[in-house]
Amino acid sequence: MGKIYCLFGKSSSGKDTLFKMLLENKELGLKTIIPYTTRPIRMGEKDGVEYHFSTEAEAEALEKQGKIIELRSYQTVHGIWKYFTVDDNQINLSCHNYLMIGTLESYIKMRDYFGVKYLVPIYVEVEDGIRLERALARERAQDTPKYAEMCRRFLADSEDFSEEKLEAAGIEIRFENTDLLVTCETIVSYIKKDMRGESHGY
């Protein structure tokens, strides 16, 4: 049986770049689970790659059909944005291992849905000052920077990834992303060991 490796961390921790690097690693052979969101598409993103970009009406229709596995709603300065995972035949654990990107909350909901033995958490963290610099640089590069939303999200991360919540979710191993290539190599080694059924230590 396959597993779902769930990559998550605070905003601007480098998880999006790590996600792409891990997917490109042919030795791991991981398939992706593309999540859905109602937030506006950002410059450089493509529909069906980072996310399936949906309307509020489409999200409500999927929810009524019972196809949403987990859903998170965020009250932003631009209104409510939803992020969710859909039972749309993307996942077949009898054949494949998967890599998904999400939040601590989405990891817990996916773990509860599929079972703890099928979900492996990969928590990436970066010192807050570095994260803030990265977030500001990314926002400046947007056609229409949303600085207020950037600040809201940065502050919300302190609550969403509090030590109490991480401990309650059983998150014991952390990957400090001070050097992208080194962090990626460390995570690759970690996943390979897990696939072989070895200890999660690294």
C-alpha cells in the first residue's frame, strides 16, 4: 500500500519550492494530489498545477455532493478564501505514493480520513525574520501586491502552528529550511527510509 507524504509549514517557509523539487525526484516517484482553492490565482501559477482554482459556487456544489475530504476557510482582508481536497479519483493508495502540500489542519483531517498509517507529516520551518523577508519580496513581485493579507497570514501562522497544536498532532520531526538544497536532500533521505520501512529518524 502507498502513503501520502504531507508537506506543510508556515507561509514563506519554502514549502512550495521544496514540493516541486521533491516531485521532480525520479527516485521517489511521487504523484501529486492537487488541492482546490477559491482564492485568486497568483502571477506565475497555472490552474491545475499548484491548485484547481474554483469559484465559490463550484466549491458548494462539491460539498453538497459529499466529495470534499477536508476544507479550510480563511477570513482574509479580501473576503473568505477556501482551500480543500476533493475525492476526485486522484488518490489510489493501492498503487502509488503521493506528495501533497497543505497545513497542519489539512494533515490532521487527511490522517483522520485515510488512517494514521497512510499519512506521513513533513513539517518545514524557518526563522520568522527570514520568512517575513521572503513574504515581502514575493508580494512585491505580484501585479497587485496584497500587503495587508500578507501580514494577516503571517500573524495567523503563529496560532495555526503553535507548539501546542504541533504537539497535539504528534509532530516530532522538523526540517529546518536554511539551505534549500540541503533541506531537500534531507527530506528525500527521510522519505526513502520511510518507504523501506525504516525508522523515521534522520
